[in-house]
Amino acid sequence: MLSVPPESSRARVPYVARCDVHVFGTVLPGLVCDLSPFGCFVHVEPPPSGEFELRFPLPDGGPPVDATVSVTWARAEPPESAAAPPIGCGVRFVLMSQEDRRRVETLVETFRRTSSSLFGAEQLYSEAVRVPMIAPCRLTGEFGAAGGRTCNLSIFGVYAAVEPIPPANAKVEVELWLPRRAAPLVRKATITWRNGGPPSWERPLPPGCGVRFDDLSLKDVRFLSGLIDECLAQAPGDAP
């Protein structure tokens, strides 16, 4: 079932973190892709329905947040737009401790005080414009293979939340399943840095690595630039 998310004036933070989805006695891996004091979007395949238990970390160093959530809308098909959310579901917090809700509110307020609307999207330390982008990815090389999801994108590379995390400076082949492509983008790349710790205020991303493209063509750059422009056109304005 595919439904359209309701419009809301409530502040949502494009914060990305690995999460555990507890549904029907099974734990599914997922990503929290944005967050508000009232709910979040969960990237999980297939998207569940009804109520389930959700656990995810915050960048304040505290324990994981545990919440009972209720699905309000779902996306079961891959997005056709770069600015659209991935497969998953929007959820409303039904049960959460007062302390965890205070921590979530603090995260949202901290985001609103920052100058950039692209929270956590600047982590590869380059001058290129970087936008949030949740997409399936796979890295292969001498270390083996690692699957997961990208968290952000520029014309120079991506941040990949994958397991296991390849070594720094490793040469890899990266496969990216991006919107408007029937087949994955497969290119050579280099691991520029590793992030093995939990999210923090300085680095609000799940464990993973920075990946630099090594052999993009002009056509590739134009395609990636189009995705980035599409995301920027629909990004919220800077916080006051």
C-alpha cells in the first residue's frame, strides 16, 4: 500500500540513525531518517503496519530511546524523486518516557538553532554541496563485502552506513541504487574515513564510512548534480 504523508507544520529533523524495529516477535534492522517530538520516518523493508516497538540512539551519549509507535502512512515502492523518502513508514509516538521525549525535543531544538537545514550532511570534509540521501548500497573489495544504506550524497562521494566497515584507504567497488535508474550505479571508489562509534553532536551519523568516487564520467556528474539540485529545491529553509 502506498499513501501520501500528511502535511505538517511540526519541525522535523533530517537525523539519520540505525534503529531496531520489533514487530511480531522479529527484530528488523532499519534507519530513522527524520525525527520530531511527535514521530519519525522509519526506513525498513517491508514497512510494517499497526503498532510496533522502536529503539534508536540519539547523539547525546545517553541510552537508546525506546518507544511504542503507530504507523500513520507507508511507502512500499522505491521513490522516483530524489527528495522523496525511501521505502518505509511514517510513525507517531504512542508511548515514550518523559525523559526520552525531552531528549528528542532537545535534538529538534538544537537543529532549529543551526544555520544549515541539511543536518549531518557535511561529514566528508569536502567543499561540495552534500544532501541527505537514503539509498541501498553495497561495497566490495579485498576486505570482502558490506551492505547497507547511504546517508548523504555529493558529486564526490557518499556516506555509507554499512556492516562491516571497510578499512580506511581501501579501494572498493560501490553499487548505488538511486532514483530514476533501472540499474545500480557501479563505480570504483576509495574509503576516505571510518566512523565506528555511536552518533554524537559532532558527527550525527550511524556507524559507517566516507566513500570517494574515483571514476565518474561527465554523464555521472550531471546525473548526481540533478539529484542534488532536486533535493535542494525541496529542502526547508534555514532555521531562524
